[in-house]
Amino acid sequence: MAKAKNQYGNDSISSLKGADRVRKRPGVIFGSDGLEGCEHSVFEILSNSIDEAREGYGHKITVTRYADGSIEVEDMGRGIPIEWNPNEERYNWELVFCELYAGGKYKNNQGQNYEFSLGLNGLGTCATQYSSEYMDVTVWRDGFEYKLHFEKGENKTGTPEGFIKTPCSSKKTGTRTHWRPDLEVFTDINIPLDYYTDVLKRQAVVNAGLIFVLRDQSGSKFETIEFCYQNGIVDYVSELAGEQALTSVQFYQAERQGRDRADKEEYRVKLSCAFCFSRAGARTEYYHNSSWLEYGGAPDKAVRSAFVSAIDAYLKQNNKYQKNESRVTFQDIADALILVTNCFSTQTSYENQTKKAITNRFVQEATTEFLKENLEIYFIENKDEADKIAEQVLINKRSREQAERARLNIKKKLSGSLDVANRVQKFVDCRTKDTSRRELYIVEGDSALGSCKQGRDSEFQAIMPVRGKILNCLKADFDKIFKNDIITDLIRVLGCGVEVRTKANKDLSAFDLAGLRWNKVIICTDADVDGFQIRTLILTMIYRLMPTLIEQGFVYIAESPLYEITCKDKTYFAFDDAEKAVILKKLAGKKVNIQRSKGLGENEADMMWQTTMNPASRRLIRITPEDAQATADMFELLLGDNLSGRKEYIAENGAQYLDFADIS
């Protein structure tokens, strides 16, 4: 009998073997099968060289980025053991390069091989080899040079032992690994130069005095960059603070011994921290066993707890708080704090193989106590600096609270969709609730409101008058923008809220396109200089506060005719000089009266309907997604802070606009 298509039975279970354990599931080891995972595979090889150097074997590590996407890491360490291992009854190269969970770092807590190690699980070297198109390894140790060649996870050296061994200088030791990540494993192997410069700089910071050399191939030439911080994190914090330092750089270090749980093994921790407070700029970075903890974990929790506790205690003891004032938060402190911790432990619990956070309970407890003790002493011995810190933290706190109150007031002011007509002065709504039909005309002034109101189709067309020239939203800050009644009224009428695409103002974002009450937002202003300027300012507001409306094609400009041409009892409208010429040619020999079109407020209701509001005869210019960037660039040039660029543009193009200038 044929097996059912979806039958799930005993023969359905299978396991991955050998290199397939990594090649088919690289994300399990490297966190991703994309570029980030490929980058992490590089760090796995680099970390082995760093562990060697930190143990005192070698003072320089060289990383080469080749044009073909391959990578080479060379150190001056002891060299990876290659030959026969009698305990395991296998060659060491097999254990290191072809066996997951094998390596020389499982006895670290007993002081063997590596006391404080980046690598822990015996996964990195093997996993990187398995995920490579090829890998060439050269090892110098014990007076010999060993060479190995792997392809797609298999040893292809071609000798019975699996390596080629030749005598060399007895003094030369180290390991050179050259490999190319496999596109069959990773979706992208084009690791950018920025990744290497960032990683090597960070490693130079946390490995004081260790030299990292980056060689980047460009054509047939190699450009070399060297990274070295002789005093490690102290030099780095000083560099970050620059001339904006509010206090001197403090550096503390200590050793502790403990356990994560009563029934767990005891281990050692080396703690170090450098910090200062700054008038401008802030940074907190955490490293453990020289791995950058992007997500922090235990040390981040410790720093938060210690600094809040110590600074809050100082503020209370010195009567710095105002009556009934709330306690400082870590954000208030972090906004002026430049801090780097660089800790090591003989046992480390990472959240996963990518090593972006650690979870050791004892590391957190020891770091918290260590920082609290040193901060208390620092504040006692350096009262001037302590007072500067207290003052700056309180400024940050009160600014944050003021901004939060403003944000809540803005949210309250802009929220809600009921009774818009009652809350927004002079707004005239339409009858239909069908948003697929509703149109909002934003018109210039109260006079235009009257003629548009009479000339519209009140079933689906609403009118919102703008009184005068609104604020230039490119130059104004958000506090000023949201205190402007015209702008807040417009936002409330539109109904979709605002989107502010900057990190500093992300709390102001409350944009919801589904809340937009209109199918078309039509800007309708006079065809003169003032009208053009008001139109531009309204578009600027929409571009800065809700650019999605432009990108999604909801925003239009209503063209107003430039000329009224009357012949007998009939009136013709021309929207430009070319149209005027066509109409005059058609009426050749007849008596005509030509005049510039009146402002919107002077138009009769039937004329407003015919020229501007009737869907069958009006002319609307849709602001398309393709126009958005060009519009943004022009706004920045004409309304932004680039004074020299604006002068240059006016000098080159100003003559084109002389006809529009108000020159008597």
C-alpha cells in the first residue's frame, strides 16, 4: 500500500550529520544566515586569537579583508595543537576544526589553557570551517609548520594525517586562518569595511596595549589601519568625552570570587570600569571577556542600579531635590554619562552563541556592589565634581519631565475624532462619512472660505481656512510647532496624527494612516506670490509632520486660473500664458476683455465651482511619491538653514521669478 502523502511516522525522524549541522542551519550557531551571521563567523576566528594574546602570547593580530570576500586572521600565539591526542584518540585538528563542542577552553575555571576566554563552547572554529567555501590553516608551533586545507566542511589536504608538516624556526609560533564564507550557507558574504574597523577598534579598547592591524585590499594594493589603546578603556572614555568633559575620567578595578547559585561552582571575576560625565554626548558600552555586549544584560543592570542609587543618595543628603520632587531615573544620568565596563570571568553565561548579553547573577551583584562603593568614595573625595554631576542630572531630569508634560499635552490636544466642527474654529465639514469620497479643501483666509463654502458640493467637500502665513516647520522646533494653533487645528482636522522621524522625538509619533478622514487633501490658494508662499508652507508642514500623506498620494494642489477672458456673455479661463494665447486665437476678431484672475475670496460661487471644485472641470496637481524627495530638497534649500546654497540658487535662477516679484 502506498504511503499517505502527509503521514508522519517512525521513519519521518532524521538528524543532520557532520558539516550539515551548520551548513543547513547556520542561524542556530551564528544567529542568522544573512550578513550578520557571516560577520559573527569572522568574530569567532578573531576571538581565538584575542584569547591567546590576552594570555600573554603575542602582541599583534593582523586581519586581512580580501577583494574576493575572503578573510585572513593571523596571530602570534602558541599555535593550535594539530597532532594526535591520546586522550581523545583522534587528531587535534579533527577536534578543533571538525567537531562541535570540542576545544581547549572547558577547563578554564581550573586555570588550564585560558583563564578568561571569549570562546567557551567549542563551536566557533568548527562552525566557521563548516560554513566556508574553503579554509586554509597554517600553524607554527614546536619548531614545525603545519598546513591544512578544507573545502565545504571536509579536510582536502590530501595526506593520511590530514595535514602537511615541515620544519621551521623554533621561535616562530602562531596561527593563520584564511577562508571564504560560502554563499551556499550565507545569503550575503560581502562584509563591509565598517564592520572590521568597528570590531577591531572595540577590541583594541578592551585589550590595552594589544595592536590590531587591518589590511584592506583595494585592487592590487592593501590599505593598512592600526588600532591600539595603550591605557585601554581610560583612553577610550577620554577620547569620547573630548573637550566636552564635565568631570575627570574615573577608573576602578577589582577582583571578586563567588557563584551564581549556592549549588553552583565558584568562579573568579575581574571588574573594571571607566567613566566621566559630559556636557554633550553620552555613551554606555559593556564588554565581557572582550566581547561587546550590545544588549548588556548583567552589567547593564548593575550600572543602572549602582548609579541611580549613589546619585539619588547624594542628591538627598545634600538637599538638591526640590520639595516633593520625584527621584532621578537612569535616563537622566545616562544623558550625561560616558561609561565603559570591561569585565572578565572564568565562567560566563551568555544569552546565546552570539554573545550580545550575559546573564551571570554573581557578575551583576559583584558589579553593583563594586560601583556603589567606588561612587560613594568618589563623591566624598571630589565634592566639586559631585556637585557638577548632581546639577547636570537634575537639569536632565527636569527637562525630561517638562518634555513629557508637553508630549502628553500635545497628545491630548491632537487626540480624539468627535465633534471636530465644534473644536476647530471656522472648519466647515461635509455630510458624508464615507472617507473614500470626502475631500478637504485647505483655503487661504476667511474670504476664500465664504466663496468656497458657497461654491462647493457640501455632500463630500469640506473647507478649512488658514489664517495668514503659517509657521515654517522646517526651521521651527517641535515645541514651537505644536504650540501653533493653525498647525494643531489642521492636524486635528486631518485626523491621522503626526509622525516625527527622528530618534530624539520618537515619543511625538502618533501617526495612523487609518485615522485620515479624507480621500483628498487639496491645498487651494491664490495664484500670486503670497498664495504660493502659503501653499509651500502648508506642504512643508505636511512633509515634516506627516510625509506618508505625500508618499501615498493623498495631497493635491488646486490650480487657480491666471486669466479671465470675457467675450460677450461668455467667460473663458486660462491657467497659463499658453492657454491664454490659444483662447485669444480662437476669439480672433472679436472684442475681448482680459484681466488677471481675482483672488479666491473675490470669486463668485459658481465660478469657484467651475474652476476649482467641480471634479469634472477642476485641475488638481497630485503631489506624487516621486515628487517627495525633490520637494524635500527644494524645501530644505529655500526654507532651511543652508543660507549660502539659497543665495547661490537665487543668483542663478532668480531672473525666472521676476514677473512674480512684488516690485513697484
